[in-house]
Amino acid sequence: MTETIDAVRAALDSERRAAFERRVEREAASLREDISGGLFDAPDFAVGLELEGYVVDGDGRLASAPERLFETDGCSRELGVHNAELHTGPDVVCDAGLRRQLDELDGIYEAVQRILAESDRRFVLDAMWTVPPSEGTVRYLERGEESDGIFLADNMRPVPRYVALDGKIRELNGGRTDLDLPGLETAKSMLAESLATSMQPHLQIPDPDDVPHFLNVATRTMGPILSLTANSPFLPADLYGGWVDREGWESVLSRTPHELRIPIFERSVDEGSHKCRVPRDVDTMAELIDRIATDPTLVAPPDLDDPVESGDPAGKGDVGSDKYPAFGAKRGTYWRWIRPVFGGDVPRGADGGPSAGADEGSVRIEYRPLPTQPTLRDTVGVQALVVGALVG
């Protein structure tokens, strides 16, 4: 606990934040140079996927994910202790590649279910948990304790970065965030974001200079594709009792968006600058990198040393995301519904081996607004739809 609190204080320290911003500027300049030099060119379009869900017990109520679950290849932690994310490696866009995406996702899913079954738990593909926890939804989301002035939500993973972000967002909102939803008007913590889960297709673009065009196209497809995939119009049922008594069921239906993932995420992490939003059109990669670098900084990564102090003044390293750890951390809170990702794994070709001429230097588009779909086939079908809409 003490280590977590110390790390959170470091993340919130103004001098550390200033040092972090200086490093982001240096890494952004290095990234622009490397893109211009061709280090992020790729031979093919390639696709990958992130798929979030939640864990329930034998009665269908929220349960924490055991730590052993995250020893599974392709399964990682998320914000809530009940959340987990499945993710596939990238495949070149082709019939065999999309089939391999489904096969890999199915293998990860089955491995996750086997581990959870040992403790009478299971992983659920559902964009919004609507069965309340046994203690009630509000208490589950708000239960926690103050330690040295820092709030620690019991059901949020005690990752210093999460705790620091939560503290900063709470501070800038006066202690509670305005959600303005029937049944959930305010939230004590950004843990409210863990109500919603998503699927996020990733599309690698061969020529980085084309990324702005594809980002702009992706933004224009969000509305139609979201309308086809929307599936979470209601919050957990126990949140509506008082609201219905005051306003009636009709107001729930008239005031609630057809897809709640969007307002829940946008509002639960809003610190006043509306960081989570639809991106504006962008013309060049240099402009896109500048937007990320100058986006408001909420916290400094507590585990990231300043490269000047560590003897690496340029922040250099191998091509890929590891070369730009500060810029990557900054991009992590560039909460736009469509955003770029720099660096990644080598895609598999049509034959399943490494794609010829590919390396870890690449730029891909992260397509983020879509809710989790109810089956794996639905998920990969939507993934293919996104790719088809963008690539043609």
C-alpha cells in the first residue's frame, strides 16, 4: 500500500510532470524523424483486435478475475478487478488472416474459461453488466478508502497510474464526476468506466503518410458502424429504482442513449477539457504527432525515469513502441475515439509465418467506439466490417 501511495504522489508531482512533458517533446521529434526516414513503413495492411469483457460467479454476479488468469497469453488486466481483455496478434488483411483472427481469439477465450471454471467463474462477452453486484452497483463502484489524502477504490486495480488518474479527475471535478444519466447522475470514481466494455479493431496502414486520410475516413464511419453494433442501452437494474419513482420509465427511455458506452467513457474520465471525444480531421502525420504531444497531461507515469537523468538524453532505442515510452504513455490518455498506435508486433502473412519485409515499425489505427459483441463470430465479423469500410 505504501509503495502504491508513493508512486501515486510521484505521478502527481508537478516537477515530474514537467520533466515528463519535456521528454514527450523530445520523443515526438524523434518519432517524426523516424517516420520521415521510412522506419514505420510496412508492406501490407494488417489487422488485430482487443476484446474486453467481465468475470461473473456461478450466480451471474460480478466477480474478481484471479491473478493466474493473466498468465494466459493474449489476456491482460483492465481497470476494474472484474475486467479482462483478450487480444490477438496482427494478421495481414486477407481471408486466411481474418480466419486466423477468429481461431486465435477462440483459443484465448477457451483458455480463459478453463481457468475461471476452476473457481466457478466465467468470462462474459457483454458491453454493459446489467446484473447488479450483490452489494449493489453504487456501493460496488464507490466503496474504497482514503490513505494520506488519496482515494483507493476497492474494485479498481491498484495500479499507480490508474489511482493517480482517478485522483486528478476527482480533484478537477470537485470530488464527483457528472455523468448526467438516468439512474447514475454522478460518480465518485472513474471506476464507473468499468461498467462498459468494448471491442477495438486495429488496422495497420502500410504508408504512414496515408494515416491522416484513414483516420479521417474512420471518423466518418463511426456513426453508421456504431448504429449497427449498439447493444447496451441500460445500466444495472438496481440503479433505476429512485429515478423511476421520480421521473417514470418513459424518461429512462427518452433520455438514455441507445449506446451507453460512449457517454459513460466520455464523462467518467472528463477532467474539464473533454479529452475523450471524436477527433478533428488531421492533414499530416506531423500535425497528428503534435496534437498528441500537446494534449493536456494529467499525470506523469510513475515508473518512467527522465532520460536525461538516466544517461539517454535523446530517449533513443529500438524501432517500435519501446523507443518512445513517454510519447506512448502520453498517447495512452489521448482519449479520442479514433487514434493512432505506433509500433507493434510483426504481422503474420497469409501462410501464418511472419509477413515478408515486415518488422515492428508500423503505424496502426485504433478504432475504439464499438461495444463488446455477444459472440466471437460477431466480433470478428464487425472487425472485418471495419476493415472493409476503411480499406475497401
